[in-house]
Amino acid sequence: MKCVRGFVGGVLLMQVCAQGAAPVHSAPALASASFEHETELVHFQVSPTGAVERSSEHDQFGAWALKWNCASGRELLVKNVCSLSLEESGSWYGGHFTSSPTFVMSLYNDTPLKGSLRIDFNDELGFDLNLDFRGWRTVWVPFYEMEGNAPPAGNPYEVKSVRFAAPASAKTLWLDDIIFSQYVDDRHQYPGLEVPFVKGGGAHSGDHWMPKIPHWERLSRLAMPCISDVQKEELDEIYARLRTVYFQKAGSLRGANYYRDRFEEEGVFATEGSPIPLELSKQVGVIRYDRALHGEPQYLELRDFGKLMLKLANEHGSTGNVPERAELADLFARASEYYLDQGWAAGSAQGTAHHIGYQTRELQTSFFLMKDALHEHGLLEAIGNSILWQLNFGEMLDPSHLESNLDYYNTQSAFRLMSVFLTNDPSRQAALLKVYSDHLTAALAMTDSKGGFKPDGTAWHHWGHYPAYATGAFDRVPVSIKALSGTSYRIGEPGHANFKRAFMASTIYSNPLYWGLGQAGRHPLGGNINKLKDSCLALALSGTPDGEEALDAEVAATYLRLWGEPKDNAVRELFSKYELDTSPPHGHWTFPYAALSVHRRSDWSVNMKGYNRNVWASEIYATDNRYGRYQSSGVVQILPNMTQKEAGYNEPGWDWNHPPGATTIERPFAELEPKKLLVMFKSEETYAGGCALDGDGVWAMKLNEADGYTIDPVKEKMSFPGNLKARKSVFCFGEQLLCLGSGIEADDPDAPVHTTLFQNGVNQRSDAPYCNDAGLLLDPTGNGYRILDGSKAVVVVGEQSSPCNKYSLWTGQGRGGPNQTGNFVTAWIDHGSAPKNATYAYAVYPQIGATDFQSLEKRISEIPSLEILRQDHAAHIVKDPQSQTLAYACFEAGESGEGLLQSVSAPCYVMIRQNAAGLLKVAVSNPDLGQIYNEKLGYYEGPSKEEPVTLKLSGKWKVRGKAEAWTVTEDDFTMLTVKCIEGKSMSVELQENRDQILFEQLDKLAWKPVSRDAGSDDWATHWVLDGEFATIENGSDGMVFSAGPEEWNHAHHSVLWTKDSFKGDVKIEYDYTRIDEVNKWVNILYIQATGKGGEFASDIMKWADYRREPWMEHYFENMKLLHISYAAYGRNDNGVDDDYVRCRRYPKAEDGEFSRTEINPDSFHTGLFRPGKTYHITAIKKGNRLFFNVKGDGQERLYAWESPLISEVTEGRIGLRHMWMKSARYKNFIVSSLE
């Protein structure tokens, strides 16, 4: 082999002539090539003639790259190469995610070309790499996506030879860091314009980090509007607001020389050879570059580069020295050119860029702040396009990709807004800003996305409520809302309001700033909203969601409560103009999408947390939360108004077996840790959640570790050792909580089952007693407890040792180590090993103000005790004597048997409170959220649908006011059906149903039938028809009456009138079956119709010709009658449930409006009159009362009206009106009068 080594023009070269190369078969097979070793070149041959060179002119890792002079040889052949096995490739998360053999290479092109580089493997499959770029590009191309005889995804592929074929236009290319075949996680190979076919250009991936080529192309077609001077002023104002937020005045000025030196030290400005590669750790850590380099690759982390760029940008904005500013701008421009040259230009994915948003926030901010300098150096367009590509801005133009994602809000949303201004064209800024505002409004408003903000205010990520991810969104989004507020680009009310609800919810489930163990995800004992001070103020200053007020008083009051007075004088003055209530939250909140309830009084709160089929128990990662199995196992955590450390929730020494309130199996930590790297456990139960009524509430769950599954990384059936089960509840009234457990069982004879009362870290050991023989306990932070069922509490005081949550005893990997210690006081109830149907009952008195057991006993005696009425497998029922409220945790459908509630139709939560006036307030919630279950993936998707619950109540009751509920009377009971949805507490007020009682009395009077029509005989025997387009057919199953088919043609209305006229009180009965399926227009029952007089005679048959076209006005202007609309709808078809029942008295006043003919009340969304269902209708008119009773399809509803207008109608014909398009069957039509 003939070698020449030396510097040519300052560039180090190593050349191997093809003619003199050693036989390739004599070298070992090559799996990777970094060209750091001369021996690698023997595998590379140029055809037909030419040479390959090692060069440092352009290289990535190490000091060398392969320089290919394409003009001398268009083909580069690589022989005797091989693939890395799955084991050699390495695998994150134990191979849980599919990995496929992938070709990895970096390529440098100094001149953009229209052609492509063809790369073929084993002469059987390959791909084209587009060369229309300048600088470095790194590609990860899985073999299963190549053309030719491609293997299926996940299958091995053995590479033996590679052929590179350059286009005729190519002159010189540099290749580096080639991995011929390595298994790579199939989620992470990204497309770029150089390899647009990968994942279909991104269209075949739901990865929101992935720039998608169709979106980029869509953005290039965005129309530029003409904009007004006002809009230009708005754009300037928004830009200025953003600069105010993101520009940070430098504390000390370091000078341009400092930054020049730093760039040289970091390798950005190379003094010899090539600059250092600019990479993400995720682009380097998973690729086996070390095999070719024989060491770890050296590179500059993109995040570190961005931090340095941001410091420079802030100094540039802080110095008043004009020459210094110019020099800083020059340095920034040089570094920006380096950034582009390293492969970060628009269209480049660099192999992968997943989770890039966490690494680019400083860099993107620096570009925004240095916009003018970039423009002056001719770089603004290139940098602007780079960021628009990186942020996948064009995605916002595709409604099908709309989703709500906390990662996006945290790492991309604010930066997309900044990227709008990386152009100097106001029209383009306006177009981009309109896209941004509309998209953010729509995304924030979503409540049925798999992530984002749910209807209850919870914030979802990783298929569950996750405050740790939400805080990033809560920190970033208010910046955008405030920047756009008061302009034509403001975030719309639906998005603003939904975001505010979630933001404010975080201030409810946190106290004062700590959100507790159960919501910690994979970060136990570490979560808080400390960082939200500035964003809370920004949200307050954004104004109300409707845009009517400049200050959101509710948010402003929260800011004052948590963080005190703002520093800015102008803001304080604005605050002073509003009445701001800064008192602590007081009440009870349920968060069904998290199986979470929060009870707050004074300045303390209690979080109750469970899990079920909707909500996972915890998130356990390879080196995070390894012992978090019990994180949501019925945790009852008191959050006093003190810091987390002061409250004793400290990790060093924390016993992971004993979260407060949880029922658990105590195990050695090595056994407590799951033998899986990833676990997000769900049980097969749906029952976990709660219900609230007037500031009090009940929470309960079915704890089931025996039957469940993990959903990460894929759904997999699993259970925890011991098969623990329990039924747990917490009843929260005023200043006390009652905790009940039943059905506690496990099958491990060697492991005891405990229900923990409390666990608190203490600064030093104390000899003070924490319990007494009377079953009282007092924890270190001042919370009192009373054991109610005679169980003995076990209290352990002293030093505890436990592994750090980030350290795995199983693998020996992670941080923090196996033994962290701390002083704690821990108390629990011991149920013994392998218990069967064990129970517990204890009361909790948070922050009761007692310092010893004597004062604790006195304070407890001043609080009326809650009464346990039932505690078994089917239900836990408790009465609060002070508020006269019964609360029910009904674990099963069936009988309740306590108080007014006799039974429930489904597992649910119920609270019933009766006041002195006899009114009932009922709250009901169904923990079944009614979403679509994805059986394959193990989580629920889409919007919640109604999951009605029917309560059987003693007595006769009716709904008072408007509510999503109805009643049916059965003997001496009332069946109350409540339309439950989203797990919400649905409140209903009931009053004694005197209408029902009176109706039943009237129905039993001596009514005598005076007219009958079975519907089977000729209709004309009993009826007279108004209208010429109706059809009427008689049969054994009744009379089918159909109006004309033409909408908006008055001639197609139809009315049937009885031939007989009826005097006095009447009762009308018939069977009604709706035939049409058009959820528009109205059916009407006319009662005792006569003419109003004059030309409209009392006998309406005398002016029947006038009604040949049955226009509604002919009736309500000229007849005296009662009208009942039913199976009635508006003009638009909004679904079968959008109906109403309404009573009217004709005629309308000559100078009045038709709406004034109404006799209240109206009823909406009846749940009746389904097509094809038969309903028996009974209408009774007596005196000044009118009743309309509908029974059928398992339901019965009574509608009643009382008015002197009713008694004024005394005689006349009965009519049936069908508006156009309506059709129904009538049977057994009977009119009766009193004997």
C-alpha cells in the first residue's frame, strides 16, 4: 500500500491509490467507518478509476473524513462490511420498542446539486439521497424503508457490500461516521429533504417532534395577506412584548473577546481542521460511533451552544458600546453560519431530533433577540426557515394534526410565536401569526385529545394527569396569551378559558405550592408550582378569556395569595382597581380524569388519589420512581400551609411501603421494585373517584392489584405479587375526614398488609408520644387521628433507610444509591398477613390545633362525629349530623337501604342533603367516564359520553329548576335518573312532587270515555283533516299520520281534528309512536279549540277552508285553545336529545309576539320520543291545571302547568298537528269527561 501523508493548503490528507490497495478480503469485515484509522480505507474503492482520501477539511467525529473526488470516479464501492447484531447495537428500555437495522452516515456537500446520490446494499436494495443542500447532513435510513428486496421492520439484515453512485454534477463529497447496519429504535429515524421517503416524509408518524415534509410544503404555499397600518402596529407591539419577556439584561459585560475565546474553546471557530460537530445527545448516544472511534465521540451539545448564543445575545442588547455591539453581532453571525453548516438548516433532520424542544429554547430565543443582526448579515431568511422547519410550523395548517400536547406547549408554543418574527416582511409575519393564534386557540380548547387539558382541569401527558409536565405548559402559554392580548390576534375565548381552568386547578390541588405524592408521575416527593409566579401574573394581565376585562381578577387574587404583591407599580395600581379575594380556597373538588379529590379548609388541604382503568397508578421508569407501586393506592395526603420539607415529605429515608392513607403490602424494597424497566399500572376496575356537594365530598376506589395491566411501552397484562384488594373511601365534611376500608385481602402469608395513617420526616428524634391508649394519634405537623374500630395503631419513630427512587436495586443502575437515611415518624394499622375481608375505620382532623392528647380530645369533642351507617363490600355510607347529609360510596349497583336512597342502577357516588323546607339537594357522579376504550393500547380516547345513573328514592319527588335529570314515580318511590358525564358531580334539586300526587288523584277520578278511536277503522269516521298533502293509513296496529314532505312549504303542514267537541274538564289518552327520524320541527296536541269570534266562528269547522293551507299563523292568531308541543325540535337537527315539551295558550295578542303565548315551565332534553318507541300519553285538563304524562321505553315523565289561562279554555275540538316532514302512529285515542 502506498501512502502519502502531509498538509496540503492547511488541510491534512491521507491518500490511498486504488491500484495499490491491499486485497480487501485480507482485512476483517467492517461494521463502521470513522476514517480515523488508515486500515479502513482498504474497504473503499473508486470506480472506474480514482482515489479515496482521508481529509480533515470537513469531518465530524474524530479528525478525519473520507473525501471522494466524484469527477474521477462516479462509483464508490465498499466491500467486506458487516452488520451489528441487536446485542451489539444496544437497546434502551430492554428492547420494549421495535428496532430495525438502519444505515447511518454523515455527508458533507459544499455545493447544492439537483441530483441525488444513489446508495445500494448487496446490489439488491437501496435509496436515493438528495444533494440539494450545503453543509453536513446525517441520515438514519432503516432498511425496511428502502427500495428493492427490503426486509420487514424488525427483521435482521446482513450488509456485505455498499455501492455509492454520484450524479454527473457532483464534484466532491465528504463521508464520515458510517454505521453500515445498526438496530435503531423505529420511533426515531426521521425524514429530511435529503431522505424524504423515511416514514413517508413524517406522514407515517405521530411523533410531534418530527418535522413533516408535507407540512413544510404546505407552509411554502401560505398566502400573504395585505395588512393595515393598525395590524402593523399590532405586530410591532407583539414583538416588543416578547422582547420584554425574553431579553435579560446582562449582569456584567464580558466583551466580544470573551465570546470569541469561548467559541474557539468549544470548537465552534476551528483554528485548524474542522469545527466540532454540533449535535443532540440523543443523536449520538444510541449510535455505536464508539466502535469505529475506539472511544466516545467528541461534540458540542446543541443546548450548550444555545446557552452561549443566548448570553451573547443578551450582552449585545445590554451594551451601549457601538463598536462592541458590531463585533458581538459579527461573532453571532459567524456562529450562526457554523450552526447552518453543521446540518441544522431547513429540511435537515440530522438522523433524529426527538424531544428537540427541550434542547433549543435558548438557541431559538437568541435568534429572536438577534433578528436585526441576522438580517444585516444576510442570514435571517436561512435561520428563520431553519426554525420554522425545526418547530414544524406548517403542521398548524393541517387541521387533521390538531392535538393538545403538554410537551408542545412547553417546548414549542412560545418559540413558534417568536419564529413568526424571524422575517422582516410584515405580510408574512401577519400570515404566520394568524395561523399561530388560530391553532393555539383550537389546541388549548381541546378536552378530548389524548393529552392536554381535560374538562375537569387535569393536565394529561403520557395518558394520565401529569402536573410535572403541565408546569412547563403553565409557564410558557401565558406568555403567548399576554403577548397577543388586546390585539386582533388574541387567543380566542375557548382556548383561553380552558387553559385558565387547568392553570387554576393546579392552584387547587397544590398547597401552598406542593402537589403531593399521588400526582407525582415518576418524580415522587418532588413536584410543585414554584416556577409559576411570573406566568400567573402574565395570565392575570392577559385579561379575562372573553376579552372584556384588562385584568383577570380571579387569577390576580390567586397571584396575591400565593406570591404577594407584584413589584411593578403600574401592576399594583391595576390590581387596586379590583376587589380581589385572597382568602384560601374553601370547598371540595373532584378531578375524575385523575381519580383525585381535594378537600380544603382554612389554609390546609387533603389530596385523595386512586387509580383505575382510566388512570394509571404511577409512572415507573428504568431509573425513576423504582419503588412507586403504592403512589396512588388510596393515598390520603394532608398538605398543610408549610413547605414540603416542613411537612415532612422528604425523600432521604422515605419508606416507599407507607404512603399516607394507602393500603399496601409491606415488602423489602428489592421485592417492592418491579422486575420491569417500565410500568404504568392500571387495574381493570373503573371505580375510583368522588362526588362533591356544597363544599363537602366523598372519595372512594376499588383497589385491585390482582387484575390489571401496564400500558407502557405496550399494553401487557400484569398483577403485583400478593394480589392485594380493598375497597376504600374517605368522607370529607367540614374540618374532619372519615376513612373507611373493607374487603381487604391478599394472598402472601409472609407479608403483612398495612393501612398507613401518616409518615412524616422530622429534623431530629423526639421522645414525645404520637399515640395513646384511647386510639388517638397526633402526627409531627399537628394533624389528629382517632381509630374508630378498636384497631391498634403501630407507630415507629426513628431513623429510616431506603433506596433513592432513581436507583434500581434490581439492575444496580441509577443515581442516589441504595441507602438514604432520615428520621421519620410513621403510623399504620396492621391487618396481618394474607388478610381476608379486613376492615379499618379512622377519623382525621387536619391541623386541628392540638399540641397534646388532652387538647386533641377537647378539640375533637367540639366536632360532631360522623356516623357510619354501612361499611361492606357493596357500599360505604356515612351521615353528617351537622349538615344532615348522607354520603354514599356505592361500589356495586343494587340496594342501598339507608336514608332516602333505596338503590342505584350503577356503581356511583351519591350525596343527599335535606333542608328544613323539605327540599333535597342530590349530587351524583359516575366514575365511568364513558370514553371509547382502545383495547389494544389500554387507554381511553375521545370525548366522554353520558353514563346515566338512576336512583330509587323513597317518596314522590320532582326536579326543581333546570337539571340534566328527570323523575319517574313508581308507587311510593321516585326513580331519579341523572345524566352523568365526565365523572362530574351532577347536582339536582328535588321538591316533593305535588304535581305527581295531584295527577294520580285526578287520573283516578270517575272519567267517562266519550270518544274512542282504536286507529284501525277509517280515520274519516272520527277526524277531519286540515291540509292537502298529508297521508293517513289505518291498520290493526293503529293510524299512521304523515304530514307533507316539503320543508318550508306551509301547505305541507297537517292537522287532524276530532269531529266531536268536548266541554269542561277532559282527559285525553293515546299511544304515540314516532316514525320520522328528522330531529327538526314539532308535533302538537291541541286541546279544546274554538274560533276567537267575529269572522272566525267558535265552531272552527265553519272556516275550515281558510285552513286548507295549515299555516301556523292561521291557528295561533285566530283560535282559542291550549297547545302542547312534544317530540318537538328547532329548525336544525342537533340530535334526538335536543327536544322540548312546551305549553301555549292561543290566541296571541294582536300586538304581541308568539313567544308570549307560552305557559311556563318548558322542559328540554327529555330523553323521550325516540323513533320506533311507543309511548302512552295521558293529558288531563282540570280547572287551572294541565298535565301531560308520557310513559314508555322504560321511562315515565310528568309535565305540569298551572295558570288561570288554562281555566279560560272550556270547550272545543281536540287536534293533532304535524309540521312538515313529521310522521307518527296513533292508537287507542280516547277522550273522557267527568261523570
